[in-house]
Amino acid sequence: MNTFCRPLKVLLVVIASLGAIAQAQSPSPIIVQAVNSAATATSAKPAATAADVQSIPEAIKLLERIKADNDEVLAKQKAALERLDELQQAAEQLKIFANRG
């Protein structure tokens, strides 16, 4: 009778370890596509070069236009960073709630 119990115990240990390994598998990653609105907004406008500028007032206007475009891009990047911070905080809260349950 002892010879029958030993293989049964080994089989139960193997089944239990396989069950633990199956539960330890990590879930598949979630892939989020990036939004390239800043790249499309800047590429739609033609870029003026220094060769196009003939006088100092024109150069000043060109620099002001470039500065305005840069400020617009920086504002979009700031908004995107704030949204990423919010998403990170939400993910941390989800982790906390998942660990409690």
C-alpha cells in the first residue's frame, strides 16, 4: 500500500506546482498608440528660412512667429505631461485596490 501512496503524493505535488505556475503568469501588456498632433501641426506650416528675410523688421516678425509656434508646442507638451501624470496616479490607485482585493 505504501508503494501506491508515494506516486500519488508526487503526482499531487506536481499538479499543485503546475497550478501555482499557471497563476503566476503575467497578463498581456496593453499597447497604447501615441498621439502625434504636435508633429502634424508643425509640419503643416511652411518654414521660413533666413534667406527669405531681407530686413530686420521681417526677421523680427519671423522670430515672433517661430516663438509663437514653439509656445504652442510647449503648451501641448505640458498638457500631455499632465495627462500622463493623471494616468500614472490612476494606475497606482488601481494597483493599490488590486492588492487589497
